[in-house]
Amino acid sequence: MKIRLLSSLVVMGAFILVSQPSMADDLDDLKAAFQKQIKAVNSGDWQTASDGQYDGMITFSYSQAFPTVIRNKAQWVKLVTRWYETRQTWRTTWYKPDFRVIGNTGLVWGLRTHVNQQKGGPIQTRFIKTSQTWVKTEEGWKIVVNHHTPLPSGTPIR
């Protein structure tokens, strides 16, 4: 009985020690993909931003009554380019996002501000709680689901 228990502990310990670097690598890769995505979005580089999105991605936006299904990269690039052309200012800033990896699924969530200004209009700042579900593919991490919930405008974000 003691030998079986000891053997089990050794096998479990080996599994934990071997699997940790892989999980850490996946977490680092997810964080890098997220940062690349945010940089591309803030610079208006929609082609690069679309590389981080899964065909069939679903977006639940605070500005729309129903979710949007993005069938492919070309559709998404066309939609956001058209939207961005009506803006004078656009910027999204995340505050201490959290990351988790479970198998081939990555979760990113946190608070952010979204500043935008339509051409000739006032600057609008929105405080948003956002969650994203990512999936690890052969090409790297891709966003599968985006969910945005507005917070009251006086909400402190730290």
C-alpha cells in the first residue's frame, strides 16, 4: 500500500513539474497575443488585429442589441474600417487584465476605458468590463468570444 501511494505521489509530482512549464508558456503566449491585439486595434491596423480573431468570432457589444457573428477576417476588417473612418479619436486602455489558460482555452478579463470621438463630435469615454475567450490554434491564440458590459461613467478604474 505504501509503495502504491509513494508511486502515485511520484507520478503526480512528475506530471505537475512537467506540465507547469507548458502552462506557463501558454500563458505567456496568450499575454503576448493579447498585447499584439490591443496594439493593432489602437493603431487602426485592422489587418493585424484580424489575425488574432477566429473565423466565426462572436462579439457581445454594449452598443448593439444582439451579438455579432464575424464570419471571416475580410468581413471584420470591412466593418471596423468603415466604423473607424467615422472617428477622429479612438483608444482602448486595459487596467490590470487577468489571464487564465485551461487546456487550449484562454480567458482574459478586466476593466478598460474606451475613448472615441466621431468626427466633429464630443469625446466620449466609456468604462467597460470586458471578457474574452481565446482558443489556441495551429496559428496561435485567437479570440472566439468578446463580451463588453458598460459600467456607470463615474466608476473608478485602477
